[in-house]
Amino acid sequence: MSGDSGEAAGSVRTEGATAEETVADRSESLPGTYLRGLAMGAADGVPGVSGGTIALITGIYDRLVAAVSAVDPGLARELLGELRDPRALAETLREADLPFLVTLGLGVVTAVLIVVPSLNTALTTAPALTFGGFFGLIAASVVVLRSAVSFARRRHVAAFVGGAAVAALVSGSARATLGTSLPATALAGTLAVSAMLLPGISGSLILVILGQYERLSGALKTFRATALSVLQGGDPAALVAPGTTVVVFVAGAFVGLFTVANVVRRALARDETTTMTFLIGLVVGALRAPIAGTTDALREAGRAWSPEVAAVFVGGAVVGAALVLVLDRAAGEVELA
């Protein structure tokens, strides 16, 4: 988010700067990069707050896109060919900006390991309040990004309506359709990481739309707790089930990072206004997901919507919306260098 969302959405590519110039900028310290990764990971762990927007706010979006774009099969072959020449290998790694990418990734992973399991606990103990908070986060994100939406042309209107319709439709049926199989987990990872590089839409929001957020955040919570238990002498076999889910999700994320994410970036480069309008349409349609999630949680607990539950949901929504709006107002003052 930024104080002027239209400028934020419009600044996906820095004018006059080439990808090479962006990658060549080494002014960023690794500790500062790690802190930016923490901020991105914390944002992407919460539906409705975009890690891509945090990258824009903290001034690393273009560098991040350039670094990700530099990682391809050609780079892998080049690195393999230089294994016997440490100096050439180090230079290639520097030119590809991999130290930046790895440091940022470590920050993201650290934050996700902290934020997501905590949110899973909140979903378990107070689903109406937590899903209400998600609703407020998502709704306020639409307000923050409203100036990036255009209805000037028919294709813009079609993009917005199409995005909203897809998200609303999927939000109501994806969990039952996808299930909990490993292919579904890999697909969730592929789609979620693709959103991570986009301003305005988060990976966690994609998981909420797909009905996978609660399951996958639970798997991560179990994996973290089990790993700590194993370090203290517990049975390593207990890591297999949650570890498999986490590994398959990460594998899907790597696939998405270098495939689907590239497709979306090309769409932004070709027609940024239409693409952003479609993405914000997705966010609008995703407002159905927290309501559907609350309904499912109540049903599983043998309960139904009531005035009390609705009041809790609305209270959570107010808090979530306020958080986004406060962050948006403060965004221009964020300094993590």
C-alpha cells in the first residue's frame, strides 16, 4: 500500500531504468534487505495485505522483479560451468543479484513461520473474529487501491467484472473442489507465490480464495511445533506428514515463481491498467471468502450465524480495515535501510 495507490500501481516499473541498472544497484545492505523480507513475509502471511506492495513501499520492487527474472535455466547452466572457478562463480552470483534474493527470501520465510501459525491458532479459537479481520483487510485494500482501477474502456470493465466473478465463484467452491491432495497443495503454492510479487494482492488472499489457507497454515503450524520437538529429542517420523505438505507447497511455489509470475509480469508490462483492474476485481470478489470461511467454521462447530456472531465478525472487520488504512497512511514514512 502507499499513500497514493494509483502512483504505486503505476510505478511497477521505474521509468528510465533498465533491469540491468536495477540489478546493478548494490546500495542496499543485506541487513536492510532481510528486514524488508520480514516486512514482505509478514504482509503476505495476512490476507488483504500485499508483500508486493511492501516491496514497492520500501523501494525494492524493481530490483526484486529483475532478480527473479534473472533466474532461469541459462543461469543454472552458467553456474554449473563455473563450479571450478570460484571467482567467476562469485561474479555471476553477484551479477544475478542472488545474495539479495536469498537474503530477502530468508526474511520472508522467517516472518511467515511466525505470522501464519499464529493466525491459524486465531482461526481455530476465534474464527468469526479472525475471518472478520480478513474481510476488513481485504475491503480496505480495495479502498487503498481504488485509483488503480479504470473503467475508461470496455476491456477495463470486462477485466474488473471478470476478476470479481472468478474470485467470488472460486471462493464458494474451491475447497470442496480442490480437496487436500498433494497436487492441490502444489497448485496452491504455484498460485500463491505468483501473487506475492504483485502490488495489491497477497499470496495468503489467494489461499483464502482457494479455501486452502486454514489447512496449509495448520500444516505449517504443526511442522514448526514438530520440528522444535524433534530438536528436543522427539520422534523424527512425526515430521513426515506436515513436512511433506510444506515441501510440496514450496515446490509448487518455485514453479509459480518462474512460470505464472512471469506471465503476470508480462501482462503488467503489456497493459498495466487492464491487468491491475483485473487484479483488484479479484480482491473485490474475494470478499466472499471470509464470509464463506466463517460459515464453514460455524457449521463444523454445530453453530450458525447469529446477531452475536455477526457483531464479532463486524468488529474484526473494523479492526482489520483500520490496520490497513493506518499502514497506508504511514507507508511513505517506512524506512528499513
